[in-house]
Amino acid sequence: MPAGGLIECQGLTKQFGSVRAVDGLSFRAEPGRVTGFLGPNGSGKTTTLRMILGLVRPTTGLATIGGARYQDLREPLRQVGAVLDTAGFYPPRSARDHLAIGARLLGMPESAADAALAWVGLEGQAKRKVGGFSLGMRQRLAMASALLASPDVLLLDEPANGLDPAGVHWLRGFLRSFAATGRTVLLSSHVLAEMAQTVDEVVVIHRGRLVAQAPLAGLLAMATQGVRVRSPEASRLVGLLSGAGVSSRWITPDTIIVESVGSEWLGGVMADQRIPVFEMVAVTPSLEEVFLKLTGSAGE
Amino acid sequence: MSSYPRSSLALRLVRAEMLRLRTMRSLWLVAAIGLLEVVLTTLGEVLPRSGGGAALGPSSVQRAMGLPASATIWVAIMGILVVTVEYRHATATGLFLATPRRLVAISVKAVVTLGFAIGYALLLIGVTLAISVPVDASRHEVLISDPASALIITLEVVVVLGLFALIGVGLGAAVRNQVAAVLGFVGWIVGVDGVLAAILADHGLGAVVPYLPSEASFGLTTSLGSLSVGGVHLLAPVPAGLVLLAYVAVLGLIGCLVTVGEDVT
């Protein structure tokens, strides 16, 4: 694994006037993993990404990539690819010229721009002005620009915005394969269902502060809500559980959710009592539910 | 990683900036307006008038060569646009991701814009020659009576346009807002500068007037004939050039401080 890909934030704080956008934030995004960066609107995600990339100066704290601040990297474009906002294109400039500027900066032949356009499926739009591009096309162009030099680290802010289902599918597959080669992905998105299928690790922030950092599977397991059981003798089971001090709630006339127990224990009880089981499933919340619970932002 | 040969970082930055400028529509639009102005001014000066006779004297070609000096306002706007377009279209993010040492990024812009302005100045002089030489030749007049003066005029035009392009870059970096920077500059040159000069002259501070930007640019091009404007004696070309260079330095310093100190959000 390339050690150069570790993203590390230590006590990152940013004060804009009287507003503390980011407050003592510390987390790591490891090489070989896709790290999801989650938070409600205005929670400080974009400010944090911009601090990591040296575009916003932290009030206190330090953000490093491979142990160095972004602005101290020798060849930043070769080491880090970033997609921050799709508005960052000069509208009258063609897609090819946008990438050709990047190619020149990297000392690459301009034919690299054509290859990158083909790679994101925009080869037919090379001479078209970016001002006429849809949001999804701009996202693809931004991705092409970020990946022009095949960097070790990717920082992406809402990269799935505007992508069609095929584009989202392609992006998910690409990020998984990118991380599988030992490289680092830090990904911010509001599309939590999509994030749940893409990320290995989750960093959740709220009001500029770290709320949680954990592997996705661990985070979901910690928030497991109970076991859903469908049985023709559900009423008898509820009575037994109540007697044992285990709470449950009805979902349908023959289905209940038993809270705060594991399926192994519950299965044993039902077997002992010869209660027939039609269905028994551990109820795991969605990433969205976990996120809303962690940030308390359901109503925001 | 790639296997192609890499050029030096400075060369790569310059080549990338040249492509940025080449593909900047607003830059070429302003350049075209400046060119049109110089063409029309030259035609107006060179072509025979309805009353007969040429507008200029025997050294009309030489004098026509100085007309592009009036394009200072256009090259300054070009300099402003080169920087402010990055903020207006949020491409500053990409610019500073590629070149996180922001002073380097702005310096490269200044160098490439200076080169562009020099080329533009030479183009404008070439256009005035292309218009005035055939007219004077048809009158069998002496085309260039004093080659040394012609060379000096060329140099003065190149220097004044180059310095105003740099003033534009510095102003653009300092203000960042494209509309405010362009309107502010045009407002200064078209109105404030003249009003300020008049106020200073009325209050016994006429000695300061030659140091104002417009008057300094006139001083830099005194080889074109004017030694005074509105009764104020202009600076000689070299001191006037140094005054303009001081404006470049001050605006460049402010622009650098803003560029380095401000967040890119």
C-alpha cells in the first residue's frame, strides 16, 4: 500500500468571523479504503475538504496528505485528484482545452486530454463549450480532470451530483477498484444510499465536530434495532418476552420487532417454546437512519 | 506513473497559462476592441480629409506608430480579466490546486500577460504601419524621417502597454471581483484621474499631477510630441516609466497579499 496516501486531520478548526465552521476536527482516511465524509448541510464538510487542499487556511490545526500539507507537496496534481465543485469551469472553453491545460501543467502530451475524455465517455463532446454541458457531463469532466495524472489520493465532494444511474454505477465501481489498488478515497455525499454501497469507513460530522468515525459495517451493527419475527403465534411470543422483560412492538398482525436482543437468543427461546417461525431477520438500520440519529438532524 | 519526458515546472506553468489565455474569449474580445480603436484612429489621422491634404506632417508614419499608446486602457482591462476570470467562474479552485504556491501562480499570470501585451503592442504598431505606409508612399513622402526616434516610439509604446497590462494584473489580484475591478479602473482613467489632476492643480499641488497614472503614461510617451497636458509639465519618459513601475509594484504587492491571505471558497 502506498504510505503516501494517508489523509490526516488533527484538531482542524476554522472560524469565519463569529461562525465556527469546523471545530477541532480530527480524523484519518486510510489508503486502500473509501472513506465517506458525512454531515448535514452547513456542517463543515466542504470547508474541511478545502482546508485539506490548502484552499482555506485553518484557524488552528493541521491537515496533511502523506504527512505533508497539500501546499508543500512537490507535485500536488500527481498525488491528489480533487473534485470540489462543478462550477469551476470557464464556460466558453471547450472540454478538451480544459483538460489540455491540466495536461500541460503535468507536462503530459495533450493527447492525454483525449484519452481522459474517452475514459469518462465524453470523447464526442471534446470541442463543445463546457457552458453547454449538463451537470452530469460537468461531473464527468471534473472526474477526468482529477484523474488525469492517476493520483494516489482522491477527494470528492458530491461527485454523484447530476450523474444518471449508469454514471452512478460506473462511479461506484470505479471508486471501489481505485481503493482496491491501495489508494485513498475521501468522499463527501448526501446520497446516503449510494454511500452505503461504496464506502468502507464513515466519518460523520455535525456543526463542525466529529460525531463518529467507524467502519461502515461496525457503525450499522452498533445501531442494530432488533429482530423482526413473523409467526402465527406472535401473541404468545410477545407474552413470553414481556415476562422476561424484553420489549417488542407489533408491525403486522403476525409480525413483531423484538428490541435489544440478538437473533441467536431469540431463536433459542422460540425453539424451546416450540413457537413456529415463518421469518426471522435482524433489523439493521439504513445508513440514513444512523446518520440522522447521530446528527439529530431529521428535522433539519 | 507516466513515462513521458517532463519539462521544467516553470515551463509547464507558462505553457498552461498560455493555453488559458488563448482560450479566453473575453480577452480576445477586448483585444479586438482595442485593435479596432487603433485602426479607426490611424485611418482618421492618415487618410486625406475632405478639405484636402494629409492630417499628419512629413513624418506621419512615425507619428502613427505612437497611436497604439492609446490602447493602455484595453491592455489594463485584459490584465484585470486574466486574473478575475478565475474568481468569476470559480476556476481559481483548479488554478490553486494545480499551483498551491499562489504567488507562483499569480507571477506566471503576470509574466504571460506581459508577453501577451508586448506582442499586442507590436501587432498594433504593425497595423498602424500597414495603414499609414501605403498612404504616405502614395504621396511620395518620406516614410520614416528619423529611424532612431521611430525605434524609441516603438519602445515607449511597448513599455507603456506592458506596464498597464501589469497594472491590470495587480488590480485584478487585489480586487478579485471582475466587474468592480474593470469599472473601478475605467472610472479612474476616464473620470477620477482628470478630476483629481484638476483639483490638485487648483490647490497648488500641480507638481503631483505628473505622477498620476494617466499623466505618467503620457510622460512615458512624450516622444510622440506632448510635453505638457492641461498646462502641467509631464515627466520625462524614464521617470514616468519608473512611476508606472511603482504603481505596478504597489498593486502587485496588494494583489499578492490578497491572493495569499484570502481563502478560496
